[in-house]
Amino acid sequence: MLKPQASETRELVNLDGLYRFKVDFDRSGHRDEWFKAPLATALEMGVPASYNDVFPDKAIRDHVGYVWYQRNVRVPRGWAGERIHIRLDSATHEGMVWVDDTLVARHAGGYMPFSADITDHVTPGQEFRLTISVNNELTQGTIPPGTITVTGDGRRQQSYLHDFYNYAGLHRSVWLFSTPAVRVDDITVVTGFDGSTGSVDYTIATAGGTGSETVTVILRDADGAEAARADAAGGTLAIADVVLWKPGAAYLYSLTAEIRDGGRLLDSYTLPVGVRTVEVRGKEFLINGEPFYFTGFGMHEDHVGIGKGHSDAQMVNDFQLLDWVGANSFRTSHYPYAEEVMEFADRHGIVVIDETAAVGLHLGFGAVFGGIAKKTYVEGGVDANTAASHRQAIAELVARDKNHPSVVIWSIANEPNGSEEGAREYFAPLAELTRQLDPTRPVGYVNVMFDTPDKELLGDLFDVIMLNRYYGWYLNNGDLETAEQVLEKELRGWEAKYGKPMIMTEYGPDTMPGFHSIYEQPWSEEYQAAFLAMYHRVFDRVDAMVGEQVWNFADFQTSNGIMRVDGNKKGVFTRDRRPKPAAYALRQRWTALAGTKTITTGA
């Protein structure tokens, strides 16, 4: 799944900006064919952004169903003879795209790109009407899942079992782009090294050709000098005196695939390539054969005003804060992030645990969020329909992110029910699918706090143990002495059971900025610092612990509820990115660790 780019043979036009915008309150838009005429609306909406917090209208913010976007687009006149495509980097959670009166694309899944070849529906130099309907509904068959109910007065309400707000809309960019008729369709690279010699195994997929074309691959170093070359659509490139991609010290080569007919260049596509290896060996997690210790956060794409909308400026600010606090990694909790985020991590040596949007696969959480606990793996719950959507989510994630050197673990779910009958039957095929799609990276899922080593059924299916634990918050609240004992006992239980590397992917208390207590009361800034320090003491005593990712990088918005006052407050930064005192404590610890493990033995 190649991202559009401009090259000698390709062009692209960014379609971000203002669109006509209409909320389909009575669900009539498709029936009345709104795509066939200019939208009857006075509203406009910026792209990319969530629409929920933009308008001072509760009905729009709480709307469940479709919203519509529309604008006119002019095709560059120089694109005659080229294939012309439309691409949406995401539409949350379902998108339908029309070119004038023709439906050209439909996609379910709110965090993945999709595109359509619209050559036969447009004319270079002329305008067309682009209409997009976006549906924010979650059902038990979607990833993530949810439930829709209808009130007595006819209002549709959305509920879900994940603890972040269901922002919706066009969160990422929209593109018009051209390709040649004969084109590079996909590239897959797998890297390695032996001593000072690096290797890039590559496969180039082409489309539109007759079979008489030739493929040439050129690998260049960061200065543009040629490092290797081959004349084949697949093979291995050897790199003398290779410079490895390392955490905190990124180095990127560029691989250019060219298709030629005789001496004539038909297409060219360039892919950044970082040469590095990832391996699990015993209790260690190795990058380039060296033990690596994860420090960082679970994060969210969440900002004031734009919700989950991507902003390059906000992204740079977040990465700058990661660097300031000494973080070397993050998890894309709980969905794939924008491709620009992954590319930035590649360029700056930040390590990524890449996660699907499979969150909320635990119907027992209904009781936690004010509902009723239910069995999870039953018809109408997490069933065959869910599994089909889950397979799609995994396949699309691997297809999009397989070539990013920053990605070192596939996380295929967050906090599913891993101890109930049916869990193994559901997850074993998904773990196997992930390994078939990419046998080079470890595969994991994130274990929920209910599923202790004596109860869980899934750990042997995965390469790493990733845990979310809240001793001292949801359990043993305010009693860090007891929480420390219970936490260490459980971690040693995991270590004894599997002997695999373990990462704490969530830990942290809600913290109100400015609330202080000499008694380290829960919700105080002092309690957050003491809580994190306690966890770190335990991590340092458990040999199998290879990482700590605090929950959360920053405060974030959630649905309404008695557990949340204007969102989740577990961030070490506020939602507008001001540091809480815990951020300074993390900066001191993580800067000293520098990606290596400190082992202690005493209490």
C-alpha cells in the first residue's frame, strides 16, 4: 500500500481545506442522492479535523450517523493519458466517495487509507464534484465495536467500551494523484546485516504492464550516493559498510524502483529504507542484536478543537516533547496513527508499537462503564463478523506500515477478554495471520488487568507480554505499599510462566493539574509522581521487564461518565501540552536509562 508521491512520473494535488458540510440528521442523504447536486447547507468544515468540537451545537457533536463533505476539484490539464486517482488517508469510521454522480469508493474502518482509480470519470483540465459521506457508527461487527440504541423520542445514541471519545470525520488528508498506466504498485523490503554488510531483500509489484518491461532498483545512501543496484523485480541488495537505523540515531537509505520499456522510463517510486533487525531472544528484546529497553507512552491522536485531526505542527510539538522527556518509543494506542507520524518516527529514530483499532473486545467492561457485564465470545458479541473486520484491520495495517523501520511490534488488540472460553479460538488465527503477513516482527496483544497469569489463556500465542496494570489506582487506590507488593508478585508470575520479554504498556493515575497534597492523595500531582516511582522500582527488580510506557502522554477527551471530568486525566502533560511534575521525574529517569535496563535486587 504505497503512499502517493510526486516523482519524475507522478504528481499529486492536496485537497485539504474547506468543504461544504451537512449533517444527515434524518438519514435521508443517500436516499435523496445528495451527491447529485451541491449540498444544501450554509456550513463549511475544515479538512483534516474531527467535526465534533468545531460547531457550538450539541446536536452535531452528539450526532450518530452520516455527515457529508463536498467541494469542486479541477484535474490538472497535464494529466491527459495518465491514470487519475482519489485517495482518502482515512474516513472515520466508514467512507463513501462520489465523483459527480458515480460512487467510486467505499471503505469501512476509520484509520486506514483507501483510494479509487477515477480516470474514466474525470477529464484533465475540467472540474468534478467530489462528495464524501462519513459514518461514525460503531456496531458489534466493526473494529472497534460499539452499540447503537434509540431513545423513546427517536434520538440515536452511540455507546462503546473504549475510554476515548468517538471523534469522527475526515481526520487526515485527501489527495488527487496521477500515476502512469504502467506503474509500481507495491514494494516490500526486509532488512538485515552481517558484520559491516547490510542486506535489503526487496519485492516490487507492478501493474498495467505487458510483461516486456524491465525493473531496476537503485539504493542510495543519505547523501544520495549509489550504494547498490539490481535489475530485477525481486532480490537482495548488499550494502558495504552499512549504516544501521538505530533508536535515537535514525539513518535512512532510499530505494528507487524504476520501470522501463527499452530506455524509456515508465514509472519511478522512491521508498525510505532503514536497515535494522528486531528479535526476541529469551527475556530480551533486541534491536540490531542489542538489548533495548522501551521508555515512552501510550498516546492518542487528540488535540483541542481538531480532535483526532492530523496537524503537522501539533505532531512536531508532540515529538519534541517526547524528545524532551527522554522517551524512545510509543504505542499507537488504540488505532493506527497518521502515516506522517510513522514517517517522522522513521526519520528521528523513535521506536513504535503499532496497534490495530481492536479495542473494546471485552464485553465484561460493560459493568465498568455503567452497563451490564456480558459474555464476550458469543453470537452477537465478539463473533465471526467481528473477526472478519479484525482480519481486515490487521491486513491493512501490515500492508501500510510493513516498510517502516520504526515499527518493531504488531499489537493486534488492546485489552480483549483473554481469559474467557472462546478467546484462544478467536485469537490464535489472528496471531497466525499476522505472522503470515509479516514473519519479521514480533506479534503481541495488550493484556487487561483482570487477566492475571493464573487466568489468562493467550500468552503462549504471542512473542512479547504487554500488560496494562493499575495497582494503586483502580485497585489498592491510595495504598502504594500494598500495590507495590501485588504488582511485583504478578510480574514475577508472568516471568515464571512464560520467560518472555514484558512491557508495561499502561500504568498511571488520573491527576488534576494544580491539585497538591502533602499526603500524596489520589488525583494529586504528588500521587502521580509517587505512583510512577513505585512502578519503576518494581520494573528495575524484574529481569524480564524490557519496557515502560506510561498511560498517558497527555490528557485526552472521553465520552461522558461519572469516572471522567472533561476527559481522562492520566497524562503527564495536560491536553494543551503543559507538563505536570511527573514529566520532570520521567525526564530524569529516562534520560539516565538511555534505552538500557537498570537491574536492582533490593526493595
